[in-house]
Amino acid sequence: MTMPYAKVNGLEMYYEVHGTALDAPDARRPLVLLHGGVTTIGLSFGAVLPALSADRPVIAPELQGHGHTADTARDLTVPNLASDVVALLDELGIRQADFLGYSLGGLTALEIAVRHPERVGRLVTVSAPYTQDGMRDEIRTPDYSSPLLPTQADFQEMADAYAAVAPDPEHFQAFLAKVSAAAHAPLPWTADDLRALAAPTLLLIGDSDFVRVEHAAEMQSLIPRSHLAVLPATTHMTVLRRTFLVLPLLDEFLGDEETGAAASPQDADAS
């Protein structure tokens, strides 16, 4: 594993490379992991990263203000985050990758797929809507008694992870407010944007997630070559921790090296 920084768009962006070396002969197409809001690479992907990196290169950046990557005065928006990730891939000389984004990272991955379709081979979004009304009411207007929301223990885990690696540990509360504002901002896509997506796409949510199941089903009906998986008895915080369900789905979906440019027979009918 390597853990360098890249200068992109005024950020010193931290990223990790796991698994096969990026320049290894016959290396599979890289997989880019984009973590959730207020989390780190480890908090979002610790349960699945060893398996995902077993036979391919995996690139995992930490987005603006998250983990090792210092915040800046720039607005924290989904288009800005997506621009940073594309700039990182340019720095690494990677023309195309598969993307797996969770929550805020899922929104970032979706933005890349919409604005830069040539960069995306396969797309996995986890717990990510395409409009704000796709979120449950108790998430859009938080009812802090809702069991769907992160627990106090979850928030403490986020705070501890931030304090352990952030360049400015005292910035956490201001950063939390910034991420919250970004999470509730209008999203930049239309139904036509989803209809135009070229990449084979897997939409993954929990049945007790922030995103309404009906909304995820709408997304699956709009995206031409998409599949929807709804995990039972699963909340927003536990989707990627249910490895016995998630890893077989990801292994099958990401195992096809086909690019977004040409459909294979199994992608002709979304399910």
C-alpha cells in the first residue's frame, strides 16, 4: 500500500493505493473508492477493502477536508469534489476506472459519470440519491430520535477518526457543519442526465437507508444499464459492513472488464 499526496485544485489530496500496482503488466482496470461524508477511507471501506484489492489496483482518496486531506476556504460541493477526483486520476495517468462511491462519495461518483462518462468503466453508488426528495423525510428534516440516523457512537467514531489524522483536529465542528450543508444542498442532475448514463451501474442501498427504496427503483428505471440491490435489515451506516451480502454482489458486477462504451448481453436487461 502506498499513501502519497497529490496537488489538485489547490488541495493537498491524500490517497492510498492498495492491491496490484497501477503500472503492473496486465493489471485490471483500477477501482476508485470514494468514502462517505465525515468519514475516512477506513471507516467507509475497512470491511470490504481487503477483498476488493485482492486482484486489482484500488485507489482511495480522502476528499476535501476529510481524513488526512486538509479543508480549504473553497465551498464543499459535489461538483468540486468530483473535479478533484478527476484531477487526481489525471495526475496518476489513469484514463478510465471503475468507481464505488458511498453516500457523499456516491454523489461524487455519479457526478463524474454524468460529466465525464469516458472516465467511468463501471459505476457503483451506495446509499446515494439523485434528487434531495429521494431522501426520507426524517433525514431531510432530521428527527434525532430516528433509528435510521447515525448513533452517538457513530458520531464519536467519526470524531475520533478525524482527530487521529486530520491536519487541524480542532476544525471538526466547523467541518461537520460544512459537510451537513453540502449534504442538504440541491443536487445537480435531472432525469435526462440519468437516462444518458453510459456506464453499467449498480445501485446499492439498505432497506432502512437514508434513501427511499422507491427513489432507488426510480433511478434504476432511468439508468439504461442498471441494477438495483436492496439489502434487508440494513441501515445507511451498515450497508458496507454486511460483507457476506455486499462482496458477492460487487465481485460479480465488477468482475466484467467491459467499458461503458459497449453493452454486453447480460447488461441489456436491467434487473
